[in-house]
Amino acid sequence: MAAHKPVEWVQAVITRFDEQLPIKVGHQNTHTKISTEHNKECLINISKYKFSLVISGLTNILKNVNNMVTDIWRAHHLGHIGEQSKDCLRLDETMLVKQLLPEICHFIHTYREGHQHATELRASASAVLFSLSCNNFNAVFSRISTRLQELTVCSEDNVDVHDIELMQYISVDCSKLKRLLQETVLKFRALKKPAQLSVINSLEKAFWNWVENYPDEFTMLYQRPQADMAEAAEKLFDLVDSFAESAKRKAAVWPLQIILLILCPEITHTISKDTVDDSKANKKLFLDSLRKALAGQGSSKQLTESAAIACVKLCKASTYINWEDHSTIFLLVQSIVMDLKALLFNPAKPFWRGTGSQNADVELMMDCFVSCFRINPHNNQHFKVCLASSSPSTFHFVLVNSLHRIITNSHLDWWPKIDAVYCYSGELRFMFSDTLNRVIQGAGTHAPLRMTPSLTFIGKKTTSLKFKEKATDLDTRSYKCLLLALVKLIHADPKLMLHNPVKQAPEMQSSTAELITGLVQLVPLSNTTQLSQEAMEALLVLHQPETIELWNPDAPIETFWDIRMFFLVYFMLGIPF
């Protein structure tokens, strides 16, 4: 039947899929979730052969529900189908993509902060756009280029820049990034200021899309510089430099300017010399201004903050270049990295750009932390600052999440592995124990369970910081976030927390028992579902055979049974954790 009536059959699956989405049926039980997933898989498989029919049907669904904003599933599932469609596109399907683009863009542009599902909607829709642009870049580029052209002749100051912002969500390789740069060079000067600022911000994100998705291409740029890439980047640098006529504008463009210089390896080498020709003088002046602002030499707070952002991007980009290439960029990094760390990791004066910037500041510190580790894993001064119990909790959060990123994102051969910081395992275990105490005290639940010497555990007395006053709700939320990050760190690499190179066997057994006990305490917490789930995942990883051997390498089997017997006794006696 399906072979004779493909249109009716595909439409039936799409209709069934639409009827089972949360916006139509409300809360989903296990059965309906499984059924929805089954229908999604059917659509993905069908799209390999009947892509046009599937995309047409789902586009119509999107058109019908764009005013019903709680459904993030449609964009998410379309993303899966977009990823599966790489080998089955035809000319008519390109037209379908053009019809689909406005609906996807609607989810990206319309649902901003304040809407309940704004972040999820944009993330799902941008993932769809990224997938579509992999195979239909010309369609997306045409939309961006058309809007740029319209804005060059627009006399209004308040202009719609949403289509320009699409640059930051699409898949770009080296050739596509060059097209974006060349298109911007042609039209930048004629744009109004809001459009220029949008281009500046969006191109920077497009650069990172390229580097993170095509790191080999970026690495190759420093082995075989491309004249056309450098030409476009230099022209845009000069245009942006002319635009930056005030301190406020300089602060807005410095992060892009450093990226444009990074795209010009030969120019970066030229301006490292004492004297340069007039055409390169503004690049050298830019670098000098960047260094002075970073060191706080007579610059405004705004310029110092922008210099910090630009220098973090420089450090991050340098980690994607093989040190064996002996690039001048590494000398540039070395000239700024000490001042950068002094600015971002100063407990006496934490880096803060104002209300509403906390998440961005944390992300900036994490990028700096990870980049500094990849540049030199043995330069550990910022490690010690972030580990100190007297440092702000934000520093602890940055440390733990940075370590997690190092563990889970280490795909380049020259990036150092996490075992370079196993020497800090003791401090991390203490941070876990201390944070657990604070969360439990803040929640008013039972005190942490301690192992007793009678079961061969020699309890280590921790010097956990005590509450001098009742913790605020904000404090409790902050410690819960840190605790969740620590549990995820255990899950990602249990060896990091179990490492005990200089301790005796009883001490190793005791620290392992304390770590496992802490995780067990988190499992029954009903008001923190995510924390409970992550604790269970961490416990499962800790109980893998190869990990059990690390509980106490001198006596792994005895330690395993001692700890198991301890928990068995407590469960049998019904003693709360």
C-alpha cells in the first residue's frame, strides 16, 4: 500500500506525529513519549527517500503553530531530519528549504529572553538552521546578502538586523567564511551603525563556528596562509578601524579586530617587528592599545574589559594552532597572558562587567582557564587561586566547569589531557565535601554520614568552613550549582577524584568511602532531580570494574567489600543518609 500511495502514507505519519506533540496532548506519559519517539524515527527514515514530502509537511506544521510558542519539539525534530538529508537533495528540495527558512528564522528571532522556552526554542531552531546550511548554504547566504543590500539603501536608524544575525548560526568552512568576509567588505561602509554592530558581532561568532567545526582548516591556515582570506580580513579590519572613532566603538570592535588579525598570519608576523610600513601601522597601534588597556594603563574600564575579551579570544584561537608551526601568534599570547590572568583571576577584585553580565563573565573566565591550560598545563597559578577556599564561589565554579570541558573536549592531538592536573585531586575532594556540607545545611537535612573506624575506615577530619549565619537562598542555589558541576566532574572522569599518589592504603580507602557516601546522600533528594540523577550516573561510573581498582590500588577487593558492607548495614537498619 505504501509503495502505491507514498503521499498518503507519509502524510499519515506526519499527522500522527503532529497529534502526539506536547502542545496537543499536554503532559506526556511514558507510553506517549515512546510513541512520539517512534514516529520521529519513522520520519527521519522516510526523509532519506521522501525528503520533499516530509519537509513540506513539517513546514506546514510550523506555519500553523508559530503563534503557539510552547512547542520546542518541532524545531528539534526538524533538526534531526535536516541532518539526515545530506545525500538526498534535489532542485525542488532547495526551493522547499527556502520556504522552510522563514519558519525556522521566526523561532530564532521572535522568542527572546522573558519567554518560558526562549533559550530552548532558539537553541533548537539554530541547530536546524546549522544543519540546513550544511547542504543549502547558498539559500541561507542569499537571505543574508539580500538583507545587507537592503540595509545599504535604508535611511532609517532603527533597522531589522535579524537576517544579518543568521551568520552566527550557520555552518561555515574556510571558503564560506571568505564569502561572508568579502560580502561584508563590499557593504559595510554603507550600513547604518546598528547594522554595522550586528555584522561585527555576528562575524565573530561565524569565525568560531568555523574554527570549532573545521579545526583542521584553521590549523592549515597557519601552515599555508591564504592570500584571499588575508586580503578580505585586512580590508575589513581597516573598515572597522575607521568605524571605531570613539572609546565606546573601540570597545565594541576590538574582539572582531583581533580575530581579523588572526586570519592574517603574515601580517601578524610583520607587525611584530619594530618598524612597519604605513599600511600596517594601524594594526601595530591596535595591538599596542590592546596591551595597554589590558594592563590598565590609562584606559577606561570599558576598554579594559574589551581588551580582556579580545585577549581571551586570541589565547583560545592560538590553542587551535600547532606549536610546532612556530607562529608569531604564540609570542603575542605570551606578551599578554600574565596581565590577562591577573585581571580575570584576582580574588580581591573579581572581574565583573555589571548587572546581567554574570553568565558572560563566567564563560569568559572559563575560556581563559581552558586556553591557559592548553597553552601551558604546568603554569598553575590560576589553579591555586581558583582552588583557594577564600576565593569567591564563582572561581570554584569556573575551575570545576573548566576541568569538565578539558575532559570532554580534547580532540586535538597537542591539547594536554586532564591527567596533568591529577595532583589537585585532594583539593577537589575537599571542595566536594565542603560544598556538600553547605548544600545539606542550607536544605536543613541530615548531616553528612561519616564512616566509622570499626569498619576499617580511618575517618579524616575535614576543616569544612562553617556557616557563620544562615545561608541565603541565593547562597544555597549557588552551592547547588557548584555541587552539580562537581558531580558531573566525577561522572566525566572518576580518576580525577580518586587519585591518591602519596597516601597510605587506609587513607585512600577512607577518602574513596567519603566520596561515595557523599554521592549516595544526593540520590534520594527529591527537590533536586538533576542533582540526584547525576549522582546516580557518577555512582555507576565509580562502580565500573576498572574504576573499582582505583578505590584503593593496594587492596581493591577488600575495599570494595568493606564499603558495600557498610552501606548494606545502614540500609538494613534504616538509618537515613
